[in-house]
Amino acid sequence: MSVAPSSGPLPALAVCGSGLDGAASFTAAVATGATVVAAAPPVGARGDLAVLAADALRRAGVPMRSLRSVRVDRGPGSYIGLRVAVTFARFVAAFADAQLLALDSLAAAAAAALAAEPQLAARRLCPVLDGRQDRVQIASYRGTATRLLTERAPLLCADAALAPLLHRDDVVLAAPALHARLAPAVLAAGALLRPLPRVTAATLFAPELAAEPTAPAALEPCYLTGSYV
């Protein structure tokens, strides 16, 4: 896979466990320049993150101690998946003395949507996750020529409060299982509803994503619901 990795020292390892689309699987990827080597488990399997990372590093020809940065999506998303991915990223960054970079999972979903449908760049993108108990997790992003800008950071709101957060012509990205539940608010706002794209470790190298340098001991997953999804 060829991409233009976002800023950050190379070679770099990315790990992902957010499971935004319900896949609930771990993925890993290694960037050495313009090339990204990705590793994912078989369809339907969660996979072993350590094994996936080792496979990607081996195929990229990068020893773990040679890594200069490690990036991870910190959430929101799957409680278990994020806890494992963040803990693993913290360990590898400390072991390799590499820079640890944290990324917003919902921003990564917006970047994946733009990669699949570049024409959406003219619209505001609003990824939505199930927040349980008649609540949703939502954020809003708008793309520029080079960056994805956060207009509203991820927050938790009641279903009844969703419509006022949306603008006409927004693109709401949500898992198909949520579409019937979200449709009234989306239609009331004059927005559009699209499937939430899959986010993988390779997505975290999208050049428009902002990666935040974080001390390993300080990085924690972002849980908006506090639930064990």
C-alpha cells in the first residue's frame, strides 16, 4: 500500500483497536517512507495484536528497536479494543524509545470516508457511534486542502439532542445498524446519512490527520460512555 504518511518520525508502527464499524478486530501497519505494510486478522476474528505488529514489522524489514514513532487511535470506540491497543502502543514506544502519537478515532473515520469519496471534501463530516441508553457519540470535521480540522470534538449526547448539532448538507457517518434510529434527526436537519467506513492502522497514516505527541505514561483511551462495549 502506498500513501503519504502524516508528520512523524519514520519508521513508524501504527496499531488500531477501536472497532468503529463493529469489526472488533485489531490491525497493525508499518510505514517506512511512501510505503505502508499492513497486517489484519482473518475476517470475523479479533486477532492477536502482538502477532499482527510483529508480522507487519517483519514484512517491512524493520526491527522493533529501530522504530522512531508509534501511533494509536485512542478512541472513542471499543472499550476492550482501545485498552489493549493503547497499552500495547505505550509498551512498544517505551521499549523502542520511540515517540508516541495519539489520534482521534472519529477523525480517522472521517479521513477514511474522504479517501473513499473525495467529493465529500466540500461537506462537514459527522461520524456517529452508538452511546447506549438512547445516546450517541458524535464529532464534526471539515477538510481543507491539507488537513482535517475538528469543528466539534467528540461528545456524548442524547438521541433527542442530536438534530440541533447537525447542519444542512452535513454527512453523518454511522454503522448501518444505527441508520433507522438516526434517520429522523438526520432528515430533520437536511443532512445525509452514509455508512461508517472501516478504520484500520493504515488509516492512521493519512496525511490530513493530526497526531498528538503524548508521554507513554500519560496516554489513556478516550471513553465517552464509560461502558464496556
